[in-house]
Amino acid sequence: MLGTLMDRFRPDPLRARVEASIRRGTGLSRREWLLGLEPLTSRTMQQLGDEIAEWCRERMSASRRPYGIDQMALALACAEPGGDPIASTTFGVFRPVEFYTADGVAERLQEYLHGLPLSDLNERHGPIRFAAALFSWGDVARDTVFNDGE
């Protein structure tokens, strides 16, 4: 009983390694797309969605998947550079195969971009930046749990 109680106060070395790995940026990929002053159109948003989806595919294919740990997370935001976010969303945690399925993450990404109010976005006073962050839990697992160096 006392041993169980004392275990609560002992640091968890695996948790500490995972937290340190995440703080170092392991598994995190980021990319920005800067669109100029020209008005955004449905076609512009389609092209942007295609570029973001292609970037996600490239990053997912480069991620590590030790013992099947392949979960990813994707977030997307847009803002005028230096300004507050205009819109943002997250697509939660998903497996790469879910990116490609009908009603999967790639389709939801396009739906999100096409759902943004173009009239509001076109009222901006400068360029607009779309930023994506893709996180790989497999990369973190490879760096911590399945690190051959330890």
C-alpha cells in the first residue's frame, strides 16, 4: 500500500522522455502558404487545398511508424501576417489511411477551406497566410519508446 502511494510521487521516466521529445519538436512539421492581395476565389481555395493535402501526404510518408504507431494530428489556421487568426481548425488525431478515405481528412480539409467566407477574407488589407501543422505520434514513439540508443 505504501509502495503504491510512493509510486505516485516518483517521476515517470517514459513520460519525461516523451515530454522532452515533444518540446524539442520531434514529429512536428509546419508549412505556410502566403497568398497575395488578389481576391480569393473558389478556384484559389481548391488549389490551396490541393497543395496542403499534397504537403500532408509527403510529410506522412516520411513519418516513422514503429510497431504500427502511426497516429497523426493536423491543424490549420489563416491570418494576415502579424495579425490575429481569422480562422482555424483542427482535424483531430487520425491514422494516415483516414486521410485518403471518403469523408476523410483530405476531403474535410477541402470542405473547411471552401466553407470559409470569401467575402470576409477578401476584406483584408494585405496578404493572407495559411499555416498548417502536422504532428506524428509515431516519430515521438520512435524517439522515445523505441529508441535503439537506450
